[in-house]
Amino acid sequence: MLQRFRAAPLSSSFFFAAILGLLLSALYFHFGKLNPDFAVAFMLVFGIMFVASIISMERAPVEDILKLDKKQ
């Protein structure tokens, strides 16, 4: 199964949104402006987004991105 695994090339804005969301939800939780249940849920979602972007950086095929950049 892992031999057929292909990671999707994700944009840098996806990575930025994951980091920003993770930090903001942690800060809002720390200062008591966000319910702990919501804070954990938001941090879990943004943490999964962060892991997905790291996997995308590591495993995504560069050829697909280069094909998108070529002008026709």
C-alpha cells in the first residue's frame, strides 16, 4: 500500500494557514478567550494540516508543480 502512496503538492499558503491557526488557537486558549474543547479541536485540525504540509514538502513530486508553472 505504501508503494503506491503519492502526496499531493500543497501550496505554501496552506502551510502558513496551518502554522498561524495552530499558534492563534494555542494563544487564545492560553489567555482564556477560547473554550478548552474548541481549542483542542482547532489545534488538532491545524496540527493535522501542519503534518500534511510537511509530508507534502517531503514526498510530493516536483514534476507536477513544474508542469503547472510552464507557460503555454
